[in-house]
Amino acid sequence: MLGTTTMSMAFSYWSLLKHLDDNAKMDLIILLTNSLKHSEKENEVSAKDFYGVWGDDGLTAEEFVNELKAERKFHREIIDL
């Protein structure tokens, strides 16, 4: 169900578009449908998107963990009670 704000916007647009001829309305339907299809694809995440992100730098697992620990920075201040 549409919210009142969304419905109000839809009616505002409809008041502008209802006087268009059928061909123009069909073109708008196609454009809106395509925009929905594209927005769905943009939100999808695939494992393929991450392929090659972590390059092989020749570190062993232990060296990698030590490097991560050395690079950590904490931004909180510990207060003695």
C-alpha cells in the first residue's frame, strides 16, 4: 500500500500526464519499467564482483595477521576508574 506522501506525488504527476496521448503514455510506461529493472540490477551483489580484490602478496597467514594487527588504530580513550 502506498503512503500518503507517495500517493500525493503520484496524483500530482497523474494530473500532469493524464492529458498525454496513448503513445506518450506507453513510452512513459516503458521508461519507468526499464528504470525499475536497472535499479534492481544495481542493488544485486555477486561474488564475481569481488574476484581479484585480494591480490596474492606472498604473505603467510601469520604474517598477514601480524600486519593487520600492526595497522590497527583505535580512536577511543580508555579512562581509569
